[in-house]
Amino acid sequence: MAIKLPSHLHRSRSGTLHFRIAIPSDVRHHFASREVYRALGTASVQDATDAAQSLSLAFREIRQQSMFDQEDKEYSPQTAKLMEMMKIKKVQLRYQAVIDELDAKVDQLELMSRRQTEQHRRELALVLQATNSHSAAGGAKLDPSSVARAVPMSAYIEPYFDAIPVEQTPNEKSLEAYRAAINTFIKIVGDKPLQQLGVQEQNRFEDVIVKLPANSTKLANLRSLSIDEMVALGLAPISPQSAKNIARRTNVFLEWAFRREGGKPPFKLLERIKLTKKRKVAATKRRAFTDDELRTVFDPNTLGVSNQPSLYMFWVPLIGAHTGMRINEIAQLNLADLEMHAGVHCFNVTDLPDPDEEAELVNVLAAKALKTEAARRLVPIHPRLVELGLLEYADALRGAGMTRLFPDLVGGRDGPGQPASKQFGRYCDRIGLTDPALVFQSFRHGAVGRMRSKMVPKELRKVVVGHSLLEDTHDGYGDMQNDYAAKDRYDAIAALNFDGIIDYNQLAAHTPDLAALNDSLSRQAKRKK
């Protein structure tokens, strides 16, 4: 499930939390950097949240105060220059005070960490004392170094993620999967020192993992139960492949942890056990929307309408139907990605960030990404989208100081479009389109099919929708990706004709304004608090 971090908190790939906030552009040139960025020395969201909230509030208050300090009154050049110097110094002092406060918060978190380490050392000393007190009964004394190595497995988790080389770091979803697998193993066998792991723990894990309920970490009513209590419920277990994945990830972690202590794991989980696989159910094949289904989807009385409406639920389906773009490509669009090429308004589908973006919330969920190299392309904006006011909507966002086309759309673990995809699925259920073959990807199927029926050349179709052009050696010659001009691409997009299917006049009358965006952003801010 997606992890939503509080504003200004950013989790690095190693799991450590950082505080990050941009210094406003109008005063940034007076500082040594564009932002304040500090490692908080902890992976605990609870420990870091208070510091992040108080500091972001302080920055916001300073920003508001600096705006109030501006006056429209005219002064002589000398007086204006002096006042500007005084104002700059005043703002610098304010920001420096907040930065000093941030450093103090970091020191406080580091002190807490040192205290926890000291407490752990005291516990080890007690273990050493208790062990040596029984040495007269024939037991061998343990030296302090051997006891010091007998730390619980959980103590190796963060160092393990910190040790992953940057060039080999997997994505956030994979990191979560590894972390979940390790924690599952620890819950099953107990948080024991490495030296206490043996055949008994191996058997315990292999006996339990095949009975563990599916989605046990996602279901709220299971999280508070122990492993044995979960298994006793007799719920449908995880799949054999999921069990093997948990074992494989845990094996990798144990190999690393034992190697740090100069040894090797005493076992390989599920190494020689063949699990019976369930009969594979054929995946549901996606299909395009029919004309009647499109009328239902784009009904002006339901599109983008809900108890808590959002602008993206109005525009994202329309863009999907009129371009065939992937939902992640649409969701991550910046305002700077709306460009003019040879007189044609286009979406620049790219994974490059907006160089002028001053993102308040900078984290891995906001990072742009593309599925393939072929996905990097120019897609003309359909004339019907222009008629509906998409460009005016973008201009209004720029005027409001926004940088993203859909600022109320916060990304999820599976990409920037994950929340929109789920929301669209719920919308389809609400309007009676319950066929599992109908998903947002259905717009993409429909776009390709409609262009094909209008005799748009296959290579041009691929360029427009971002499919790979390389089918054989011949396709590797030349540069088909850039051979087609903006006008050619525009003609392909214009082939997506929904006249008589979508009532554009009624939709234009229901186009949401920025008030809906402000409401959506306000709801997000309240949820974060």
C-alpha cells in the first residue's frame, strides 16, 4: 500500500527521513542554496513529524510576513535600495532562525538515537553479567565482544538498506517488499540474534509461511494479531509464489547480515521445498469502451462529480480518451510540459522535472518516470480538449503559482497515476460499468483501434501512443521516433473523433473551476494534519 508522508518529509532509498523545503524564488538568490535539506537521522515517521510540521509552519509564517512587508508606495532610488537591503537582511535573519531550529531538532533526534543505543548496551551488559554469574556451574564465560554481536535481527535492517549501492537501489515498491519480507520473518521466528538461528527457526518459518493469510499486512483487523492468531483464523493463505518471494528476500538479507559477522546463514529458507501451485487463472484481457459505454463515462452529470469533487477526475479521463496516453504519463504532467511545436499545442511526455518547480512536497512519490524509452514523445493536444478549456485551465494554474497540471493528484507507490486509476475504477462501478475488462487502459485500447480504423499508419500510431518501434533490424535504421512532424501527429490525434458520442457542449458547461481545486487541496491539507 502507498506510504503518504507528511508535508516536507522525504524518505531516502535507505529509509532515513529527511526534512526538505524550498526557499522562495524571490529571496533565493540571497542564500547559498535553493532549499533547506537535513537528514533527521531516523526512519520513524512519528519521531520526525513534529519537527517537520513546526518547521514548515515557521517557513510559511515567514513567507507570509515577507509578503505583507511589501508596499506599493514609491520611494527614491536610494531609499528603495536601502529598504530592499534592510528587507533582505530581515528575511535572511528569519530564515536563519528557522534553520537553526531545524539543526536543534536534528540534534535532539540524534540524542534520542544515542540514548537508545546506550540502553541497548546496558541490556547487553546485564546479559553478560547474568551469563558469567552461572559460569561456576560449568558454563563457559562469554567475552564482551561475543555478546556485543548478539544483537537482534531488527538491528541489521536499516544498515542493510543503507548498504545498497546507489546504482543498484531498487524502486520504492521493491524496497517496501524487502522490508515487509524481513519483518514477516522476524514476526514468525522472533527478533533473535543471528547466532540463535537454526533448524528450529527454519522449520517454524516454513511451516507457518504457507498458512499466513493473504494481505495480512493490509487488513486492519489482522495487524494487531500475532502470527499464530492470524493462522488460527483459517483464512485463505498467501500464494506459493508469494511465500517463495518472502523467503528469497529474507535469504538475501540473512546472507548480508551473517557476512557482516564473518559467517554464513545455517539454512536457505524454502530452498528444496516444492510448493503446489494453484491453477493459473487467465488474466482478464482489457478491451476498449463501446460507444454507449463512452457516453456513460462522459455523461456531464456524473463526470468529475462526487461528494468531494476533484479537477483531475474531470480532465484525466478526457485526456486519456483523446490521446491514448498512459495514466501515469497524464498524472505527472507539469504545466511546463504543455508546449507549442510548429503551431501545434502538445504534451511533452518526459521524465525530466520542471526546472522552475518549487515543490513543497518532494518525495519519491512525486518523481516522474516513464515506462519505456519510446514513451518519451510529443503528443498533440486534441482540438476538443482545447475547446473544453484545457489551456485556459493551465493558464489559471500558472496564475495561481502552481507548477503541476493536476496539483491535487498526489502519487502512490505504483506511480503518480495510482490514485487516479483507483478513483476511476470506483467511478466506473458507480455508473454501472462493472466489467473487469474496463479500466483506464481501455482508453488506450480505444485510441489505437480508432486510429487504425482511420488508416493512420502503424509506425505513426506507435509514435503517438509511445509503443516501441523496433520489430526487426530494419526498424533500427533512421530515427522514426522523430521522423513524424507535429502536424503528422496532430492528424493522427484528430482521427480520434467522438462527435455524436460525447456531448462537448454540455461538458463545457460543467467544466470545473479553480474553486474545486482549492477545495480539494484544502481537504488534502486537513488529512495531513
